[in-house]
Amino acid sequence: MAELIDRAVENPQSAINFDDSKATIERLFGSEEGLLLSLQHRWMTALTAKLDQAADDDIPAEQARAELAARLPGLRALLDEAARRSIRIRGRQHEEQHIVELHGGVASLQQTVA
């Protein structure tokens, strides 16, 4: 996965071409989509931790998400490219946006009450 993410920094379209490694991907992840969903899970784990820290530090959720995307550009580029090809990845990205909005909403409510 690390090699794939590194390649995506330079060219996400090329990185997501799995022709040379289909057998390995199927053995490890069941399918190409399984790999992409694993990468999306990796992103969501990092994002959730970043949003939790942002709430403690009083940083807007969108800013925290942007900072994470800047820190993990290959992963973000790969997932954005994957969303063009997979409805399941697009669905996960909608869930991601909802989580960011909820973190922003919770922070806003806490700021109003405080």
C-alpha cells in the first residue's frame, strides 16, 4: 500500500492501474475494490484522529481535513481518483464529508454554549 500511495503523489491515474499486481491484490484484499476500501479506511482512521485533536485545539474541521490532505497527498489523490471509478468509494467519501460537518457542527455548538 505504501508504494501505491507514493506513486499516487506523482500520478494517481497511473497508480490506480493495477494490471501488474492483480494477483497480489486479490490475494491480500480480495479485489481491487477491497484494496481501495482498505485505503479509504486508513484515511478515515487518520481523519477521525485529526478531527478529534482539532476539536481539542479549537481548529475548524475543514482546516483539519485540509491539513491531513496536505500531509498525506498520495493517499488523498488516490482516493479521489478511486471515487471516479467506484460508487462504494464515492459513498464513503460522502460519509467522510458528513463526519467533517458533524465535527464542525459540534465545535460550533460547543463554542456557542461556552
